[in-house]
Amino acid sequence: MEPADRQESGSGPPPREKGPVMNAPTAAPAPPPGPIRVRAAGCVLWRPARTGPEVAVIHRPRYDDWSFPKGKLDGDETWLAAAVREVFEETGYQVVLGRRLPSQVYDVSFGGPARMKRVKYWAAQAAADSEFVPNSEVDRLQWLSVEQAEHTLTRQTDQDLLSAFAAAPVDTVPVILLRHGEALPRRRWHGPVPDRPLTGTGRHEAEALVPALAAYGRSTLATSPLARCVETLEPAAHSFGVELAPEPALAEDADPESSRAWLRQVLKAGRPIVACTHRPVLPELLCESPLGQAVRAGRRALAPAEAWVLHNRDGVVVAIDRLKL
């Protein structure tokens, strides 16, 4: 990792620059009601430094502002995929995603029909050192401390985003609790119960999960021994070049205490893992952490091929996000 005082351009934090605001307000008033017509995603890109995390702020010549990397979704691209792609295109950095940050919603009508823009953000650690190359969208990049970045960002909305980034740990390890993809209904399966397979939709979901899981970095892939869970993670195992690890504690008929004991060990070990399991098992796993208990009580259950992403630091779950395709 580079020394904390090295920057991509210049020798210190740039002066705060005020330019024309083309795509977001300078403050954060409640936006007027209107349909979401523009979807975008981005990240607060960070790296470790001697005195804490440094964040990357970018200068966009079109708007003459300092902000965080973000951009619109392409076609049917997912929010998560767009966030990873946009960061790479604008900064040259591959990333490992961390916890979700607050979304921004604002009016982009500009006097025309009502149009709202939603931008979803993640904290994202630079996966490796890289070299920023100026491009048509971004001509400068600065690595700054959180305090320096606060005084550099042009918009209040981005300053608020930075505050949310700094409000909880970002050096976390993902534990992804995944519900298997859509399986053939029990009434239509006449073979051995453990062998009930995925449907065609479920197999498509398994393939679509590969880039989503990859965005969280290289992980152990653990699975219930039942076929529908194994099939859900097989494309990821093939893509990552790793073996699946069957885990009886993730099976549909596993003793609840054994499932929770398994998760306790995973959190204590502090290593990234994807665990594919069944709908009845997921609430028991969530109950292993106080934050998980709150999530279980306040949010709907996972659909097939959705996951809870537990962000673990020193054995404590500090944030939980929903991952959906």
C-alpha cells in the first residue's frame, strides 16, 4: 500500500472549488415527488493509511466539481455491477465492496417533466494499487484523509455521504448468507428429497450471482449438502477456481443451535465466506447477532437467490445489507 501522504495529483488537498451544479443540489432538501427515471451507482473508494482510511475524490471538468465516482446503469445492469464498473472506468481501480451507504435521490427535471435520479453507493476498498489516468470524465484524482475530503467535496450531499462512510468501520469482512436459487417445487419432484434441483430460472440466477459475489472479493464457498444449494454455487466455484465446502450446519434439517454455532465460529475466524442455505435456516443464522435480530424483525424474508451480507469486524456484525439480483 502506498504511503499515506502520496497523492495521484498535487502535493496536498486542493482548494475547495465551486462550479455549476448540473446533476445534484448543493444542499439536501427533501426532493419533490416524482418517478425515478435515472438510476446510477457509485462508491466511496478508500484505502488504508497510517492515520486511518484515505478516500479518493475526483474532479469532473464538465461540472468543475469534486465528488465521488458514480455513473448511470447500462441497460439491465444491476446497481452493484454498475458501481464496480463506474469506479474502474473513472479511476482505474478495481475494488472490493464493503457496506452499503445511504442512497441519494434528487430532482433532475430541469424545468421539464418530473424526473428523479437515485444513486446507490457502497464503501469500496481499492483491491490493488493502480495508477490514475486522466480521462474525458475525470481529469484529477486526490487521495485524502476524511477530514481533508470533507473540506474538498463540492456538494453537501457528498459531505453527508462521507459522514455516513466514517460513522462505522469500513475495514470489514463479508459473511454472505445466501438463499439458494429457485428450486423445482416439491410436488413436481419424485426423486430423492436431497436431490431436488434448481429450475431453469434458478440456474440463470446461479450464473447471475457470479459477478455479484465476486464484487465482495475472494471467499470460501460453503454450502448445504442438498442439491439445490450446491447447484446455486457451482457457477461461482467454477469461475473462482475453488472447491465447494459442504457444511451440514447449513442443511435444511440442521439443528438450529448447530447452525448458530457454525456462524459464531465463522465470525470469530474473520475470513470472508459465502454460505448457501435454505429459507428456514436463515432466521436462525441472523439471530446470532443483535443487528441480525433487528433485521429479522424489521425486513421481509429473502427471495430465492437473495442474500444477507453481514459485515464482520473482530467477530462483531457492524452492518447488514440485502444483496439481490
